[in-house]
Amino acid sequence: MQSLDDMVIFAAVVDAKGFSAAAQVLKISTPVVSKRINALEGSLGAKLLNRTTRRISLTEAGNVFYRYCTRVVAEAQAAEAAVTYLHDEPRGLLRITAPVTFGSQQIASVLPDFMARYPEIQVDLDVSDHSVDLAEAGYDIALRITNNPPPLLAARLLTQTRRIVCAAPAYWDQYGRPEQPKDLEHHNCIVYSPHPNFNEWYFESENGSETVSVHGRFKVNNTTAMLEVAAGGLGVIMLTSFAVQRQIQAGILEPVLENYSTPGSDIYALYLPNRFLSRKARVFIDYLVELYDQTKGSLSESQPT
């Protein structure tokens, strides 16, 4: 059986396209690289590399051996990383992207405690309602509210949330509180314009399900703006429970139709499907899962200890 070190050296020569370049990568001398490759070829009884003064190329045997080498080396590196993972203190820059309201209200509220627990981790939180390419943008984690996580990304369910219909008490006092969903057809409803069915609001009760086509004078592509205009008495909104809970607790917004169920949404942590998620990213996801379990889906109500 061939030495793992020899496989590492051979793969480095192929990847670096030369003995000298491989020696620099491996931090050993070029003669040592040459000697180990010669010994490897002798042991295998096959020529692996065609050598000229200008370049090297793989022989047929070398091409076959290289494919197996890369797998073996990758497995060995993965095994080493897995063991190191168990002992290393999480550290480094953790880049997170999250929707504006969710990131501002839920994630920002728990970051002081998380960063106190893990002092070697720095956090870059980007709040935006626009989708991003994780690999291209360089994010470790994307936090998303969706019932259909992208199939090409790894996804871990954090919690679920429901939607609440509410408006300012002054608005209800002026225009009346709806007793059933269809009453909303006569109200000024504020809608989230990026949603594909922004004016279709769904409800369920013991009598079945129904869809209400709502209308209004104002639509917007930002949930923070929706909250502001609703708090100002402009109209009715339907948003996730975490988005409106503070305003409801403060009496700024008043929920209605609470005997009806509204569609829920899952909240996921998404990340690139690498074999080993970085330690810093994994501890953050584990931290969120633990807090959601403790607080039943509302981080902003949590009291970390």
C-alpha cells in the first residue's frame, strides 16, 4: 500500500503543475519531491508523469492514480478536520444574511449573548430582503423564511412562525373590527408587494378554508415600512408573528381574527452543502435551535443565560 505522504506529494505536483511549485506549497525541497515521485513510480511499477524541461503531464496510469489520490487525500483531510473540530475554539469572521425585520428584531437581539459565549468569533450581519448567492457573496449562513428551501443548499429547520392580522387600535375604532375574514374586503389592507400573491390572504377554521382578495391604497416591498404605516393608522397588515409581536405587546397594533388559523412559514438556516460545516457556523446554528426550543419560536422574548 502506498504512503499517504507520497499521495499528497503526487497530487500536489499535478495540481501545481510542477515539482518546484509543489515543493513550495508543501514547504519541502524540490529534490525531495523528485525523489519521492521516483520512488512512487518504482513501487507501482508504472510511469505516472511525462517530464520535459518546460512542463509535466499525466500518463494514462498517472491519470488513473491521480483520481484515486485526490479522493484518498480529501478523505484524510476531512478526517483530520473532523477530529480538530471537536477540540478547536470556534473563531473567525461569521458572515450572516437575513431578511430585514427578522435580522433586526430576532437575530440582532441575541448576538450580544452569542458573541459573549464565543469571544473569538466576529460577526458580519447583512440584513436585506433580497436573495443572494451564498458562494458568490461569501456568506456562511443565510437565514430564510420559506416553506421551500432551495434544493441545492443544505437546510436546517430552526422554527416555524404564523401570520397575524392587525392594525392600529385607532384604525379599528374608526372602521370597525372584522368578525370574519371576508370583512377584510372592505378595509384598507397594506400588502407586501414582492409576494407573488400579495393580495390573497388565506384563513382556516373549523368550517374550512377561505381566501380573501384584499385591496388597499398602499403596497410596499419592505416589512419595516409596513409596520410603520400600520402603526400610524393607515390600514391592516398580515405579517409573521415575530414581526409584529413587539408592537402588539406595546399596544401599538391590535390583532384580530384570532380564532382563525393563517398560513405558517418555516425559518431555515441555509448553507453550502460542504462535507463539514465550519465550527463557527455550526455553533451559531446550534445556538439558534436551542434558543428557539427554549422560547417557543420567539427570540426577541428570550432571556439568554
